[in-house]
Amino acid sequence: MLPVLFCLSCVALLLGAQRLGFRPGVAIAKLGAAASFVVFALQLGALDSEFGRRVLLGLCLCATGDALLLPSGQTRWFQLGIASFLLGHLAYAAAFVRFPLPAMALIAGSVALAAFGLAAWRWLAPSLPPDFRLPVVAYVGVICAMVVTAVAATAGGAPAAVAAGAIGFAVSDLSVARDRFVAPGFVNGAWGLPLYFGAQLLLASTVTALPDAVQG
């Protein structure tokens, strides 16, 4: 559990550094927190199954996205960060589909997430620069698909942490979007960062949920 405690400590330091505007502290704390959820998954045995390896890939892509999002503003690094997180969501979805996905759960989840995605787009669209519109549309679509597969996987026998982690991840993305496009400020990270890193820890905790021996 040391990586979990280290991650939580880094998040606390990250919030403090952001509040003080201490950019070197922000970078060190954020990278430390990101590395810790990857280490946590490895410590639990992420490499021992195909499901675990796919979740680990998602975690590594998200950690890369964290590094790319360190520069402030709507920069090229931010676009690359969006791309890295998008691939991370795809990796998670590829892991979740290893579980049975009940049809009714997929249908209900798709309806709910379609409404969420549409609402998110209508909220963000007026504030988006032209060169960000297509990447954000793709990102919203992919994250909705990831959450749908997570919820359906949980309905099909996956741990509750799969759905909880995916939903927490999706909601935390709203804080990033608000900070970059709508209303920058400390309040976005104050709730978004703990939710994001908590969600990654939850997802990391599931890496042993589906050993190769029971996958069909």
C-alpha cells in the first residue's frame, strides 16, 4: 500500500503547490502521483494477465498525459496530452471488454452516456478554439465509450472499482476542461485532482480481477 500513500501525499503537495503558484512543486508532485499509480498496479501483479496488462497500458498512457499537461494554457503539449489520455481511455475499454457485457447494461449505459456527452459538448463548444473542436469531440466520444464498457463489465461480474474508477475519471475530466477552456482557477484542481488520482488508484487496484485462466 506504500504507492497509494505516496500518491495521496503527492496529491496533497500538488494542491499546495498549485495554490502557491509554485510550478516546480506542481511538476514534481504531479509526476510523483502519476508514477505511484503505475507502480501500484505493477506491485499488484499487472503483468500477470492480459486484463492487467491492458489496464497497465491505460495507466501508463494517463501518466504520460499528466506529464504532457504540465504546461499551462491551450498549447500543442495540451493537444498531445489529450491524445495520450484518449489512448488511455481506449486501453481501459479494451481491458473492460474482457468481461461479459450484458446487453441491457450496454443499452442503458449508452443512453445515459450519450446524454452526458451531449451536455458536455454543449457546455464546452462555445469556449473551444477551432483547432480543439475535433480533438475534444473525439475525446468525449471515447471517454463515454470507456464508461459504458466499464459499467457493463461491472454488471457482468467485474469489481465495482471498475465502474467507480471509470466514472470518477470521466467526471474529473470536466475539471480539466473547465480550467483550460471555461474558467481557469484553483477550484478546478481542488476537486478534480483528488478525484482523478483516486480514480486511477481504483482502476489500478483491479489488475488482478480477471486472471488469464478464467478468461473466455
